[in-house]
Amino acid sequence: MKAKQWKRMLAIGLSAVMTLSILTGCGEKESGNSGNADAAGETAKQSTEQNEEAEQTESDKPDTWIADRTIVMQVYVDDIGYDMPDNVNDTLVMQELTRRTGIKIDVRYTPGDSDSMVMAAQLASGNIPDMIVGYLNDSTRKEFPIISKAAREGLFADLSEMMKNTKVYSKYYEDGYLPKDTYNNIVFRDDFGGAVYFLHLQIQEEDRSAIWDPNESLLGGMYIQKRIVDDLGIDPTSIRTQDQLYDLLVRIKEAGYTDDNGNEVWPMGPRYWGGNAESQELLAKNDNWGVSDDYNITEDGKVLHEAETDYVYKKIAFYKKLLDENLVNTEFFTMDATRTEEVSKSKNSAIIANVHSYVDVIYGNEDWLPLGPLEDIDDFNGSYYKGKNGYGFAAISSEAENPEEILAFLDYLSTYEGQLLIYYGIEGVTYDMVDGYPVLKDEVKEKIEAGDKEYQRDVVGARFGGDGLLALEFLVTNRNNIDNFGESRPGIGATATFDRAVELATEYPREMKLLEGLNAMAYLNTEELAEVKANLELLNYDEMLVQAIFEKNDAEVTKIVENFRSQLKAAGVEEFEAHLEEVYAEDPSAINFIPHN
Amino acid sequence: MKTASGKKARMSSGKKKSWKVLLRHYWPLYIMLIPCVVYYAVICYVPMAGNVLAFKDYSFRKGIWGSDWVGLKYFKTFFHSYDCWRLIRNTFAIGFIKTILEFPFALILALMLNEIRNMKFKKISQTITYLPHFLSTVIVVTMLQRVLAPNIGILNQIIKIFGGEGSTYYLMESNYFYRILFLMDIWRGIGWGSIIYLSAISGVDPELYEAAELDGCGKLKKMWHITIPGIQGTVGLLFIMGIGGIFSSGYDQIWLLRTPGNMALADTLDTYVVRIGLQGGQFGYASAIGLIQGIVGLVMVVVCNTISKKMTEVSLW
């Protein structure tokens, strides 16, 4: 009898636990890397801290003091989310930052299929903490329509008045400080009615984008194995056209090189970070007519999608030839990132279709040389620049308490003192000032040389030597590393790690050319074109091209292309093209077209 | 009249009494039922209210209930869209494979396992067939990509050994897509799916087999005349429940198997909903398509249940 009662009690207990577990899931889940405290606990903690603070005299607080609080930020940036210390507030940098400002941070990241999808879901649920942070190169980025909708619907605080009183962000009001797109389409948008909801981050104080600086520049593009260059006796910079590239691939194939594992090399391998349909632009440069999100303008002023021109067939024919003759890896468009790294490192690819000089496979040895670059439709093979730009955004919740404190904290991070702390850590501990510039200490350099990333991220919490804590660095704006610190990449020059990258950028400089304007799709964000936008965004030109490239039957290829053209028409592409023609006629610098027939 | 109402009252009181008796005797069981009820209420029924989004212009600030009504706008947009019928066709095709074509295989495996007399071999076979169920779709698809890779994949290597070219890129050719999907599902789900049939088979009266043996029935005849009719109810119920998924392809598997080469077939309503809903932020439109899928599934279940009830007396209700 007793045993039966025990069983009953156990069953009931289990049932209660299960029911509570299910119901717990209905509540808001707080997850952070710094404590996972629940809201009540957090409030109580803050309250206690505030009481303790009240006991302190005002004179104990430095001039930079803002408030004793924890700012909870949700980041939609995988590079931050996957690389956080166990407790960011325990790092030397955050402890110093808290001493100066009183602020602690709670950085939260939710993994998902993509950061933009997680952001859309969280904004839709209305569940955002004090502030959110995400990627945002410019207003054409796919996340922007979602955050812009959230802003119009009042999810974010209006920062316009507060910004005017800040040290750094007040510069955003100065004429010519912000890039045109940032000013008109992100920060001071007309449809926000004078309100400011977004801080575009990582804006440079000085525009140096027209200068090829070997210490700063990433040398990206195709890279070829040096042993093959030596063996074939070629000048890798002489490969400028698709035909020359084809001839080179044929020579490599005929030479029959083998990789580190003894397997035959593929003359052309996929991009280092994983194959994708967008890779179609990498090799067919001469035929890449749709330079602005697949759109461009003819010399007589007609805007078209590349699919509506013959260039689509030229591209398909070029790739088909490469595939048919086994000159390009069959999985060029689809190989996952793990394997593309593997085939690059084992030298299974004679040429890597796209990589840059700050990837270890390139800077870690002298086995690779830049190839080309190929010329574009304008016979130019250098790099385009468009002036200043940003690559992240922050927005403060309209329900955050005292948003001016959050803005003040963000502002402090972007001051010289804030940036010095974020990039170099603590003076006397991680760096010394020499001739007015910070220089990392020898023991810190040794840690960098030894690849001790945990020291940089978990102990110091700074961002030097090309590594360390990204969470704070991402929030910086008004960057001017050369003037402030005497080097474009903080701490990079302190070690020999990236010497090869600088050497390559010095030996193979790129000609720079100004190409103003936004990508064409930026002009799809109007009320009138809302339906066209919804339809066009569902069409994927790159995927259609790859589908056609792999189709063996020529009649089917035509069918695929014609079907895509019909889809474009049905989606309303002509309406969009007419709109682009109007915009371009009014201001040719508004869209980054390269007029060509 | 009085008598009748008095009888009714007594019956009613008796009924109430019986519930009380039931509760008093079996209250621990009812308490154990609570988590299931709560689970279905919270996870399945409450979120159904969100379907109202299919008729609203969703606003982050106003929320589901406060957003403005737009009527049937999204449904009209969908049925007028260029891709509508292609998406419907692709979804039905994959739904058909998953709910109809794949359906008998778990049953066949259960019948085969039931005939194994060597218990050790039976257990090993069962374990081996169950295991793939516990692998995540990402892992299975990654393995598949390696196995089917052109030139270096195991399948192509084997083809090369036997004198073939061995360079076929299976995942980039649409004519292999359905076959890959079908085989992946079978490999992954057949063992797990057979558990419920094995359990139903174990409930068939052993005396029936003994009687059949006396009548001279062989294994096949016993299977055909005793086992299958014995589990007919379970088979019918599972089929009716499964048919609700005929207008659904699932998301993760299709998304991961999708390549530019097979996208003509792999673009389905489920992947479309994710693209426009979560990537494009059109929550109302995505909900409308999800609702269409749900309604079609419900109709299929009701129709199949009615037909099954009339023809085989097996039904969900």
C-alpha cells in the first residue's frame, strides 16, 4: 500500500513538473551570456546596486560617469554572438568601462537560420530589450525594410534631440559628414518626419576610400598557386579577360598537377568561404552587365535586368564550356564552406575563385599569388570606391528606460578615450603610449603571435591584432585609426603575423575608381512599388543562371531563361525599370550604373 | 411526464455520480493527463488563433489583434501570383511522396521483423533501422551531399569502379530530386515508423495463428489473413492522420536539399512561406499560405475519414 502511494505521489509530482515546464515556455525567456538573471532578479540587483551607488559620494564618479545600470542589447551579428566571453563584464576593458561610465552590458544572441530571420521574428513579437544591433552596410540591405517598418511603427526611440547634445553623434548633423545613403536613407529619412531611429555605425571620420593603403586594404579576388605560376612561367597580372582565363585553365589542366593528397587538381576551385550561386559573377567578369543588383543602363538610357539582355546567354555558354571541359570544379556553386576551405588548403584548386589576403591560407605562407583581376564591362580591372560607408546599426527600444543614457554610452565608446580602450585595452597593462600612439606591450605581442585568442577576448576584452572582442568594436563610429593610433588596423603592425598580407597589397596595388550611387534595389523601397518589390524579391537570377548552366539540353536552357523573363515581367519589372530611368535621369550619381550596351 | 423527467433526473444524477466515482478512483491518472492537455492547448490550439494574421496587415506595434484587417487580400495576391500553381504542384508532389508512397514501407518492415525468429538478429535489425531517426536533418543532408558528390562521392566512386563515368552531380539534376528525397525519408524513418505497427502486431491474438497453423496456413497466408486484418485499424488511423500532410512538404529537409539545379521541383509552399514570412517580413501573407495548407490538410483528413468509415469501418471519429 505504501509503495502504491509513493508511486502515486511520484506520478503526480512528475505531472506537475511537466505541466509547469510547458507553461514556463509561455513566459518570456531571458538568456544572456552574463548571468541569465530573470527580470525580477535583475531589477532587484540593479536596485541594490543603485542603493550602493547612492552611498557613494558624487566626487567618486569620474566626469565620464553616465549611470549605474546594465544595458541589455540583442545582437543580430553572428560574429559577435559566437565569439563572446563567458562574462563580458569581467574583462579588463569592460571593468574599466564600468568604472568610467557605470555601465555594464548584457549581450544577447539568438542563433537561427540567419540573423535577419531571427531579427524579423523578434521584432514581430515586439520582444526587444534596451537596444538592438545588426549588420547594415547601406539601405539596400535586406534587413533594412524590416527595421524601417519597426521604426515607423514606434518600436524604437526617437534620438534626434538627444543626438544633438552628444560629443560624437552630433557630427551626424554636420554637412557632408555622413555618406549620402546613410544621411538620406537611414538616419534622416524623410518618412521618419524628423525623427532619428538608427545610428549607422562604423562611419569613418575621414574618407580614405580613394587611397590604396597596403596596411589597410584587403587584396581580394582570384589567387593562383605560386608553383603553377613559376612552372608555367606566366605573369598572373596579365590575365585580364575571360578568354585569357580560359586559356590558362586549359594549360593547367593539360599540365596535370596534383594536390597535397596526390589527387589531380581542379584548374578553378570554388570561393574560399563556400560556393554559392552568386559566384557566377566571379569568372564571367567581362559579361557581367548587370553591375547594380543585376540591373544596368544602356548607353541610350534604357534600364534593363541582365536577364533581359543577351549577356545571360553569354554567361551560361562560358560556364558551360568550363564545366564541360572539367576546367572548373563541378561543385563550384554549391560546395559547403568546410569543404571549400579543405580544397583550398590541400591545394586541390589551382586557382581559388575568391579569397583575400587576410585569410590564413594566403597570409600564412607564400604559396599563393593574386591572379588578374579580370576586367569588367568597362574594361576596368581595379577596385571601385564610393566614399565613406558604415556596416552596422544600433537602435534603442522606445520602451527602454532613460534612452539618453544608452546613447551617452554609445557616444562614449566612439570618443578617442573609448576607442583607445576598446582597441588597445588598459594603458600600462596591455599597451604603453609612445610618441603619442599606443604600442602593445611585448608580452601582449607574444600572446598574439601564439594565437592566444582567449587572452584577447576573455581576459582583456579588447580588439587588437585583428582579433579579440568584437561586441564593443562593432558599436564604434567616427573611426580614424590612422590619425588616432598611427596605424589603420590596431595592433596589426605589432606582430609579423600579417606581414604577408601587407606585402601582397604592396606588390599588387589596385587602381581605384569612384563609382557613386546606390544599388538599384535601394529604389524599390517606395509605397508605390511595394507589390513589385514583394514579387521581385522572390526571384533569384543567380540561381536561375546556375540552373541553366547545369541544364544539358539547349532547348531547356532557353526555356529556363525565357521563363525567368516572363516571371520578371509578371512581377512588374518594367514599372521598376521606368522608375530607375527617372531617378537616373534626374541624378546619374544616384545609382551605381556603368552605362553599356 | 413526471415519471419520465424523474427518470431523466435519476439518470443524470447517476451519470454525475459515475464521473465522481471515476475521478475518486482514478484521480492520479487524470492528473497525469493534465500535462498532455496543457501541451496540446498551449502548443497546438492557442497558436491557431494566430491564423487571424492571414486577414490582417501585421503591425509590430499593434500586435496580432490590433492590426488592421485586410480581408482576403493575401489570398488574392497568392492565387494571382506567377508562381502559385508551380508551388502548389511541387508541394502536392512532395506531399504525395511523403504521405502515400512512403506509407507502406514501415508496415512492410514491421511485418518482416515480426517474422524473424532469431531474437538477437531481430533486436540488432530493429536498432539499426531506428538509429537514423535520431540524426538531425542537417547531418543527414550533409552526409548525403558527401555520398552523392560528383567524382569524389562514394556513389560515383563505385560507378567508376564498375566502369562508369562517375561524374554525375545528383543534387544538381532535377530528375534525381524525388528519388533522393524518397530514399532519404525511407532510410531515416522506416525503422521508427515500424514501431507502432510492431506494437499493434503484438496485440493480435496468438490463438489465431495457432488455429491457422492447424488449418495448414503458411507464413504468407498467416500474414495476409491474420496479421494484416488484425492491425487494419492501426494502419487506417495512421493513414488518415498522415493524409493531412499531403499539402505540406516540410521545410528543413527541402531547404537543405534545394540547389539551383533542382529548384524547379524543390521550391514549395513551405520554403516559400519562410522566404516571404521570415526573410521578407510579410507575416500576414505567409500566414495566409500556411492557412491554405492547413485547410487543405483538414479537408483531406475529413474526406479520408468519411470514406474509410463507410468502406472499412475504421475512422478517427
